[in-house]
Amino acid sequence: MSKPSIVTGLDVGTTKVCTVIGELTPSGVDVVGIGQRPSRGLRKGVVANIEATVEAIKQTVADAEQMAGVEVESVLASIGGGHLRGFNSQGVVAVQGKTREISAADVARAVDAARAINLPPDREILHALTQGFSVDDQDGVREPVGMLGSRLGVAVHLVTGTVTAAQNVVRSVNRAGLTVEDVVLQPLASGESVLTPDERDLGVILLDIGGGTTDVALYREGAVWHTAVVPLGGDHITNDIAVGLRTPPTEAEELKKTFGCALASLVLEDETVEVPSIGGRKPRVLSRQTLSRIVQARVEEILTLVAKGIAEAGLNDAATAGVVVTGGATLMEGVPDVAEAIFDMPVRRGVPKWVGGLYEEVESPTFATGVGLVLAGARRRRQASVTRQPRPFGEGVPGVGRMVRRLREWLGAVF
């Protein structure tokens, strides 16, 4: 049966759908269930085939449920894709009340003022992330509630996305018989699991290199100051290998995972790889450096585009703590080395932290978003007694158990 202490993260990605089930404990969060299946319903982070996405969600949730021995009724789902846009905004309000003491209601009004921007009808605000407050002439206030003042200002980072893209994620989850507790931007979820508090405070760039996109988030002073999506990822590296070496895409993916290296100078000159050919021709033996040069060119392009976006935002010197790379594509040897050369700052590969239980099973960049969703949900549950965050995309459907889910599937098959 479902337990109130259970939190589930659903990472709906371009190449995989991953479910991570966590259980809240007095000491933190334990991972108790994991499920992962290939994703064939998304393109560049956006749902392109709902039926395929729903089926992958059902399978991965069932795998995680079986491992954990619980039923999942609601999830926190990730969202990505090139439709996402991030920018900073500010809001100012007069403090109400005779005592001029700032209340939580004043903070909410200030954030609402910062959210009051003109958006096209097809876009919606997904996140309003507070960066800091000002009380009268005092800047750098992190927690204004209880302070005295006549004017309250707030700086926020707003993330917007197309309404249909977000609704298709929610619709896919709902059709799998689950409720969406919230939708979380992929790099924000990954940041929950791979970044340290010191990195967030000093300033750090997080790069989540997935299959179809590379998601970017820049943190400083404990808050998000920049987000972006580069529409290039691991699938583009695979395609480059397939075209450059004239090999089928499935074989190119295997070559990337097994022999891929993002820095050709790390590969010995006498190393070779066997490359399958197309159309039943005999496989060929090529230098591994040839493969690495193909990979390196695309990785350099991706990272250069990220660096250009950060420079255009005027945040070149904001990342004192360096860069953290995560996501499935960063498993390749040499990715941190190339990133160090392009960003000219320290780079490390980020793996999920801050969880117990089946920790070794998720100790990989591929699970960064899934584990981060669980951690975000756990933090939300613990704060629920103080404040409840609004759902950005409606209420969803009521929670259903396995029996109701099977009944829906049967009715769908009949009618």
C-alpha cells in the first residue's frame, strides 16, 4: 500500500524514463525502489508520442514499485526541452499593517508583483525562484519575515515554458494512473542531488547533459540566477558517430558508451575499435582516436554554447566554485577535462548524494534528476506544515491505487 512517508521522482527524459522511490526517515531519505526504461516518446525533451511515453512511465513505475514493495499514487515529474526560458525579475510592495512588521503575506505579494510580467498566451510561469530581498534601503536580506520596514523588494528568477509542453507531461503521467504533485525543471532537480551548500553559496554552474538537450543552471548566494537549455545532447554525439563512421545508430550508441572519449589526447595512438558496417558488410577496425575526435568536436560545441550564454548574461565571474557536469553523457571519459579547458575553472562530475538505502544503485550521473526530484519532494513534505506551495499546472486527478489503474486500462481496451 501507499505510505505517507513515500516520495517518488519521475524523470521523463529523451533517452530514458526513470522512477526513484524514496522513503522519509528521521535522518533523511532512503532510496527504496528504482525503475528505468528506454524512452521513445520524447524528442529533445518534449513529449512527441503520448502513448509511448505513458507505456514507459507505467513500466518504470511498476519496476520501482516491485522493488520497494509499495504502491505509487503521486510523483514529482521533471520537465525539460528547448521551449524553456529563464530570466530575472523584481517586485516591490508597501508593507501593510500599523506595526510595519513584514509578514509572509507581504512576501507573497512581493513575489506576485515580480511574477506580474507580460507573457504570450501559450506560455506559463513554471518556477518563481527567490534570489533575495530588500527592506527599505537594506539589500541582501534572505529572510524578511518579522523585520520592520515600509517597503519590501524581492528579486526572483522566473522560468517559463509553453503551456502545451507542460500539460503533455502532466497528461502522460495522469494517463498512467498517477497524480502529479509538481513539475520541476530538470537542472533544478539535478542540483538538489549533486550540489553542495558551499557550491551554491560561492557560485557554481550546473550542466545536465542529457540525450536531447543540455540543461544549465547557475547558482550563487544560494539561489538560481541563470537557467538555459541548449538543444544538443548525447543523441547528437551518437548521430555524429553514426554518420562519421558509417555505422547503424544502435551500434554508434554502443560505441559511444563503451569506447567514447571526449578528449582525443587521452587515447593511446595504437588503440583500435571494431566498427560494425551498414547493410551486412564486414566490420572495420578503426583508430579509437578517430572516434574520440568525433565525440570531442560535438562536446566542445555544446560546452562552448553554454559558456557563450553565460557570458551574454554577464555572469562570467559568478561561478567561484567552478562547474559541475552531470547527466548520462558525462559518463564518457574526458568530459570534465574538455569543460575545464573551455570554462577555465575547476570541473567535477556530479553524482547523487544526500540519500541512504539503495545509494550504490543510484550513484551515477544518470540518476541525478530522479534522486533530486525525491529530495525536492522530501523537503516539500517537511515544509508542508508551515506552507504549501501551489501547483503550477492544476490539480490533476485524484490519487488512484493499483486496482483502479487496472480498471482504467481494462475500460480503455474495451472502449
